[in-house]
Amino acid sequence: MGHQVIIFDFSLIRGLWETRVKKNKERQRKEKERLEKSSLEKIKQEWNYILECRKKGIPQSKYLKNGFVDTDEKVLDTYGKTPQLQKKRALSDEANKERSKFIFQLSGQQWTEFPESLKDQTFLKEWHVSNTLIQTIPDYIALFQELRVLELSKNQINHLPVEIGCLKNLKVLNVSFNNLKSVPPELGDCENLEKLDLSGNMEIRELPFELSNLKQVTVVDVSANKFPSIPICVLRMSNLQWLDISSNNLRDLPEDIDRLDQLQTLLLQKNKLTYLPRALVNMPKLSLLVVSGDDLVEIPTAICESTTGLKFISLKDSPVETIVCEDTEEIIESEREREQFEKEFMKAYIEDLRERDSAPSYTTKVLLSLQL
């Protein structure tokens, strides 16, 4: 008996899929309209307006009325035309022109590697490379002894070369939102480093002990990774003032966390913490502590009722509908985008919070998990 062959009417199948596509596009259109009308879109516009006002140096009293943001474009236009501001801009433009001689900038997905000509520009003091498809940092980076700032966020970099330890004058290293899974011990040789940003790499689980040598570091951001605990080397950074280890896998905090006696800001939201150690009360300069309150069952009373000016923020995460997708890379990319949005939101929120002297020491009114 021969094989049975089933013959399909492909025009019918195509018709069914076209109908489904149309329905899906219609759903997307309605969702877009809903978001545009939602309070989320309004909040986003207000934050962007506030950031624009701050860039232009506009006093808060000009755009805040009775505690609400007045998004009147006349404020931006009027303030931008004052003689004082125009003079300030002219001086700033001149300074920026001189500074740009020592800055290397690169952006765009057409770039898959650094240009060959870069090797001869060892006088550069700053690299600003973002939104490219570059995966590796060239070994010849060791020749750039004048390098102060290395901004390499939002690329495809999958490892840091050991030569990075040769940059003795490096003050800022930002390799956020790349594909790093580890950090070389040689980074601990960058003895003048002040800011380290490894956020959004999604896969870093630990830091080498050699980073304990970074005694000048004041800012460490390792958010959106997979740290099960605060690295020992971080606890030994004696000058640390800002630590963001949110969106990781922390289940507890070290009992000796109070050894970070210079720490002012500690961001712990979106972890798996169930309690906070009393040692936090012994940190004299801690002024802002942010956690996610959903899993916390034990919080020292002294934290909530602090008389030292500590602002304690407990964020409530709203449940987000999980979209089933077989493409793992697509899921990770979506997660990166969400983390970037939340980071920008938290940055603006914290800046605003610092400006409000009358802010309560305990709030639970912020929703972090937003479905875009």
C-alpha cells in the first residue's frame, strides 16, 4: 500500500494567518493607544520634562506648582533666552570644543570592531562607545596611559582584557549592559578608579578578591546580574559611598555590612531578601536605603524610625504577565530593556527624593515592574 498524501488548500491557510496577523496588529494598536492615554505615559513625560529643566539649570520653583509638575514649554523657551544663560552656554561650548580633542566617540550598529586608526591616538583621555556590535576590547588599550574615562555601555562586549589593569589613571569604568560573565583580577590594579559600573550584564555572579585594592572607589553598580551575596571585595572598598546591587539573587546581607562606614546610598530592591540585619543601624552616613518589601518579614524598628535622616524606601513590585517565548535571546533582550528603563526611572526618582526635605522616611507607593 502506497503512502497517503494529504493535500492542503494553501490559499485557505494563508487566509487564516492573514486574519490572525490583522487581529494581532489591531490588538497592538489598541494597546499602544491605551499606553499613550495611561498615567504611565504622563509620568514618563513629566520625568523627561524635569530632566530637561535640570539640564538647563532651571530652578525647581519654576516648574513645580503646589507639588505638581507644570509641563509648560514656555518655561524652557523663556529660560533658554536669558543673556546670562546664553553667555554661560558660549563659555561652555568653548570648553567642550577644547575637551573634545581628547575624546574618542563611537556609536552605531555598523561597528563590529574598533577602527584601526584608534591605535595611534594614545593621547586620548576618554572613550565613549555605545550601541555598537563590538564584542572585544583590543589588547592595545594598555598603550592609553592617559585614559581617565572608559564608557562602553550597551555594546556586545563579552570579556575584559587583562591589559585593562595597565590603566593606572583610569577613574571611570562603565561596561554596563554588555555580555560580560566575569571580571579579570587585573582590574584591581586600577588603583585610581572611582566609579565602577557593571550593571545589566545579567550573568555576573562574583567579583575577584583583587578588587579589594580599589580604595578610591566611591560608586559601584552591579545591578541586574546574578550575585548571590555582596562580594567580599566590595565590603573592603573603604571609601564606597554608593552601592547598587538591585535585581540580583541576594537572600541575606552580611552581618558586617557596617564596615562600609562611608556608604550613603544602598539600593537593594528586586532581590530575595527576607530580613535586614541590625548592622544597618550602625552605618552613620547611610541616608538612603531602598528595598523591595514583598518578601521582607523582619525589619529593625530602628531603621523605620531612624532619627539620623535615613530615608527608607520599600518598593512594591506589581506582578507582570509573563510572555512565553521560545527564543531565549529575545527574552534576555527584553529583560535588558526593562532593566534600563527601571534604572532611568530610579535615577530620576532618587534625585527628586533628595531634593524634597519633607519626604517621609518610609514609603510604599512606587511601582517598579512595568509592562511596556
